[in-house]
Amino acid sequence: MSRTPVPGVTVRAPGKINLALRVGRRRTDGYHPLATVFQAVSVYEDVTARPSVTLGLSVTGAHADLVPTDGSNLALRAAQLLAETVGIEPHVHLHLHKGVPVAGGMAGGSADAAAALVACDTLWGTGLSRAGLGELAAALGADVPFALLGHTAVGSGRGDLLSPALSRGQYHWALALRREGLSTPEVFARFDETDGTAGSSEPEPDVALLSALRSADLEAVGRALGNDLQAAAIDLAPDLVETLAVATRAGALGVLVSGSGPTVAALGRTRAHALAIAAEMTAAGVADDVLYAAGPVVGARVVAG
Ligand code: C5P
């Protein structure tokens, strides 16, 4: 006789690349005003929520050993916040299967939080609206709302105020991963020490990039890629210079550090070209691992249960 599996809900949420990231002067609350264009890409976190007598967490997948499993884990905090909001106990076990690089600047932890919100919401039948979940997402972290939304969006405020952006075509990326991650607060702090005071209090989104995305002009998208945190990330991880150079020599249309790094994203003309850039980065020994990803893709959604 086969055992009946414990019912569960699995939600998949994407990682992101900041195609452009403009960072302003540090605010009094410690955050920085941003104008960014997010693209959700096909590296995913899968979060399965199952009923349990206590709040529990397990993690598998790439570099699972680097994921915190204590109270700082963003998926656990998401389940707790949702339970508190609707007035129930967080009796759930969360299993995270990691596909987004850990501490890589691609918002893997934020994707876990977004997926956990949707999974617990479905499991508990709380019936919160997407807007209600969006508010909880913003309370959990600046990048969590985008992992819920997916596709392409302009982020302002701390990066959590989103407006969807029109984007045509498919974008093919080679991602260079570095096992040793970078801490987002440390990268912002280095930005403050170097470029910080020159920044505007209200950075503007990149018009050339948005126009290139609307017309699916790959070359123009490549030219418009840019990240104000890149110099700070390179200061903390100088070997990124070589990674960027190898991708450029391999003919990438554009190349940049993703978010606060250290993942490097290189735009190919086609899937085959992105795979060739990834192979060059592997051969040159400038990445601990490489991945292919395509974007844009949808935000957090139920895939089973
Ligand atoms: O919101 P989240 O917890 O993901 O942010 C992590 C850290 O990154 C913040 O504590 C802050 O130091 C920095 N940050 C920032 N400005 C932003 C987003 C994040 O300074 N807009």
C-alpha cells in the first residue's frame, strides 16, 4: 500500500538582474533611493509549504549550505509575518530548493520570501489579494515585491515601488557565479565611502534602456546596461574586473555586475551565444560556476499543490 504524501503547495519564484541600477544619496533611514529596471530571469527558487506542528525549514540545491536557517531566514520571516497578519499560528514546514546563486546579487533570498508568502497564503487559504501580499513583501525587503511581480519593471523608492515596463523579445544571459558572496549592506557602505555623496536624492530611470526594451533592440539594451554599485562591488572583489573583461572579449553585447554582486551577467545575441560566453568564462577560470538564464519570466506562482 502506498503512503499518502503530506499535502503541500510548491511555489516557484525567479531571480532578477538589475539591467540598470542608479543609486542616490543615502537617506536618513539608512536606505538609498534607487531608480532601477528589473528583469526576472529563469533561475528559480522552489518553495514547498507543508502543514507541520511547528515552524520548520529545510534547504537543498546549489550552495544550500550557505543559506541561514535561523530566524534571519527571509522565507521563515515571510511565513511568520503572514501568520501574524491573518491571526494564525505559523504551523508550516518550508522546504527551499535553491537555483538562484546565494548572496549573488540576484535576490535569491527575496525570491524565497515571495515564494513563501504565496505558498503559505495558498496553504492557509488566507485569500489575501496580490496587493495585500505586495505590502507584506515590501515589509520583508526591498527586492521582495519584484519577485512576486516578475517580468520587467521599473523600481523606485528603495526598489520596492514598482511599475511594470513594456519589454519585447527574449534576452539570453551568461551568468558568472562566485562562491564567496558579497554582503548587500557592505556594498552599499562602500558606495557611500566612494561615490555616495555625489548621488542625487531622486535618481531617474534610464530612458535609453526603457526605449531599447520596448523595441527589442538587443544592441541598444547591451549598451544601456549599467550599475552604480559596480565600482563598490569591484573594490570588495577585485577579481570581478577579469570576469567582466573575459565576457566582453567573448563578444557580449553588454556586461555588468548584477545588483550588489558578485554575480556577473553578460548579454548574448542568442541562446547559443550566451552559452559560448559562459564556456569562455569557464575556460578562463574567472567563475566558480556558470549558468545560462533567459528573461523576462513570470513572478512567483504555484506550480504544484
Ligand atoms: O531591504 P533589504 O533587507 O533587502 O536590504 C538589505 C540592505 O541593503 C539594507 O539594510 C541596506 O543596507 C541596503 N539597501 C540600501 N538601499 C536600498 C536597498 C538596500 O541601502 N534601496
